[in-house]
Amino acid sequence: MAESKKPLRAIARPFVADGPSGVSIRDRFKGLTAEDEKVLRLVGGHMGSLASRDLKARCAEGLQHSAETWAARKRQLTALSSSRWAGSVTSTTHDQWGLSRRGQHAHLQSLDAGIRMLRHRLSLSVGESGSKGQPGGYRSRQEWFAKSRRLAVLEDRYERVRAEREAGRVSVVRGGRKALKARHNLSAAHLSVDQWHERWETARWFLNADGESGKRFGNETIRVTPDGEISIKLPAPLVELANAKHGRYVLAAKVSFPHRGDEWRDRISANRSVAYRIHLDTASGRWYLDASWTRKDLPVIPLDTLRTQGIIGVDTNADHLAAWRLDTHGNPVGAPHRFDYDLSGTATHRDAQLRHALARLLHWAKTTGVQAIAVEDLDFTDSKTREKHGRKKRFRQLISGIPTGKLRARLLSMCAEAGLGVIAVDPAYTSIWGAQHWQKPLTTTNRKTSRHAAASVAIGRRSLGHRIRRRTAPPRRHQSDAGGHRTAQARPGTRGSEGNRPRVPGPRTRSDGAGRGRNAVDQNAQNRSGRSAERGFWQQDSLPLSL
């Protein structure tokens, strides 16, 4: 008896992705003096030491944290700074601890997936082939033995991380773990000891101030006026450095925020909360100010409204975006588009490449008149493990190279500014079914349709609520619509045959049915009542006597 096929998993419905929850803009300090830089370094170093102390206390509390312990930590920090500085430090500490807990949970899930995959492959015989999407056994006894030792290592690591999570212990590095590890290999980081120390200390500074609605210009700790003047509330031990009233220091430098500056000025003029962060770029020696705020009550556009002008389906790949425009019936319109990017090099270069590709995509979307872009809701967490794909290192690198997280964040923020919606669809079988049903029909003598372009059509059709396949099976009884519509795109009330019947070559005989002779297309040539070819004597009418 033949083995049954693997059942298809359920396809989730498409949904409208939520837009960005906040806005962040940046500007460089202009006209910063040596005295200003000295004060900023002193404030950042002092508040950084308090933040490190508070993070240590929070990690020691673990799962015993409560509102009372939070208030006690804040009171201790207030005596060494101010109440608002203490509030910013404790809230940042809480966010860091929560982020570490989420990372710890994700690490446990990754270890569990690797352990289950190793146990499955070790249970198979050496050289046994896989089935139903699962990998087979290992190729040799040596590889089997090496993987059995790796299983023991992962199990030990899993138990250690699980015990830490149950006890509430997390690992947090203020300044970044990457910067900490660079100290052990300065040659690879192209840094000297002094340069590393400067970068490390700068990363551990704390110059963040949370906003507060109702207060002057939306922030009392770091206050920025509409004309760009910056003043800082100095901590208690540094009050003697103040050059203004109420223990404040006014910087000589100013900011203007060229990007979204009007929105920022409208917000602070209404005394709405704005959070600020001052930081130093050690590579260039420049100081910057980041302003951020939360966006609330954003309009939610229904899914049916976004579908009214068609959709642009986008298939995400490791080196390009494949896009195709579809009308409301799910038919591809025009030619496919490809937007390339290069994700090699530094993080800044990769981010610039993504922004450039997305900008070109959005410019094309605006010209077509669509209201939304359809993308896959991708997550390759389970597909990147070497336990599942074994020696397929290039495939794992390909999957890891697809910028799912950064692309999603960039696309949502840029689409919100462009006035476009984002529809997320289930990525199941889009590449397989797109190539099966659309790659060959869309290939012409002048255009070769790629597998990725066909997948973009499948993504767009799924976002529109249509099936990916092009046609349904014809009715069983006859060629009319008695058994249902013949095409997946047909709507209720659509006639089954609107055009002429096909012309079939061959002699006209009495055994041929109607419409199969040489006059099959020309209905007027048939011997039917009411047609010009009706049998009978024909003569022209006489002229009227009035002429």
C-alpha cells in the first residue's frame, strides 16, 4: 500500500500589520564648547555608575522584584541625582532585565529544538534517508558519535540555562557584550587599548531622560526649546557646575532636527512628552541628541479597504526583493520588479542598503496607486540550526542572510510615512505553489519569470483572499455554470460564455452539431429565425411616392 502524503498545515489568514509605535529623530550638536563637553562627560559618567549599581541590585532581586523594592531603589538614586534622573534609571533597568529574560527564553527554545532534532537523527540508522520533511540519519559512525557528544553538551547547557531562568538570574552587560569581547582581540577590532577604553566607558554612560506630559517642553531633565537651546538638570553632586537657575546647565550648542522638525516643535510647544538621549560617537568625535516619542491612536485601515486598488506582493530573499503588482481579481499587472541590495560589510552599510531598496519599492508603489504591500510573516528561527540541515552550511547561511527582523521594522516605519498599509500573510507553500501555478504561464519569449517573482504573485493573491492556483476544475455535467464557476476569479452573476464559439475546421455535414462548420463564428450566417440568412425570397422595397 502506498504511503500517504504529508498533510498540509493550516494556512493562517492575512492580517494588517501594526504600524510603528514610536518616532525617533536625531541631530548633531552644533557649536559645542570644551566646557560643554566636560560637563556632559561628568554627568554621563556619574549617572552611568548609578545605572550600573541599580542594574546590579535589580539582577540580585531576581523574581522577588516588587513595587516596594523598585521604590526603594529609586529613593536611593534620588539622593545622588534627582527624582527624574532616578526614574529614568530605574525604568531603563527594568527594560534591560525584561529584555534579558526574553532573550533567555528564546535561547531555551533554540536549545530545545536542537536537542529534539539530534535525538531524532541519532535514533535512525546510519545512512538512512529522511522522509516527510525530516532529515535522515547521519552519514557515518564518526559523525554519529560526534553528534552524540554534541547532544550531551546541549543537554547540559539546557539544564544550566533552565535552572538560571527558574531562579530569575539573567546575564546583562552594560555597554554591550560585543564591546566586552573585543577587549580580548583588539587586533581584529582594529583598536588600541586606549581606544577600546574610551569606547567602553562611553557606551556605559547614562544620558537618557524620559519625557513627561504637562511639563515645560515635555521634559524637565533634558529640556530643548523650539529654537534648539538645550539645558540639563545637573545631578546633586554636580550642582556647582550649573550656569543657570535651579541647578541647570545650558549648552552653547543647539539642535534643529531637519527631519520631522515641525512635528517635534508642535509636540513640545503643546508640552507633550518627548524623551531625549545624548551620546558620543567615538569614531568621529561628534555628539548627537536623539528625540523620541510614542505614537498613539493611529488609524487602523480595514483589510477590505486596502484591497480596493490592488496589491503589490513582495517576496523577500537574501539579496533582493521580488515584487509584482496584482489587481483586485488577483491577476498580475505589468512586469515584475526586482530591488537588489548588498548585505555585506558593516551594520551601517547593510541598513543603508535596506533603506535604499525599500525606498525604491515604495516609490514604485505610490506611482501604481495601490494602498498596501503584501509580505510574508517570516521567522526562520527553527530553520537556521545546523542540527536540522546538517552539512548544508550554504543553505543555513542563505536563510540567516535574509533580513527578516530588520526588513519588517524598516518596511513598517517607511510604509507608515508613505501612507501605505502592510498586509502580512502566511508564508506556507508560497514559493512551491507560486512556481507550480504561475512561473510557466507568466514566462514569455521576451521575459523569463523567476521563481521568486512567481512567489510574489502567490503572496499577493493570498493577501487578496484568492487561492494561489490559477483555475478550478471545470463543472462535471456540461460546460456551463450549472456546477459552479469555472475560474477562481469569477464572481456571482458572471456569464459562463460571452465570446464567440471556437471555429473548428472541417466540412459542414448533417451529422455536425450547430457551431462546428465553417460559419460557426458568424451567427448571422446560420439558418435561424431573425437572422439575415433566413430562407425566403428577398427583394428591395419600392421607393416611397413622396419622392
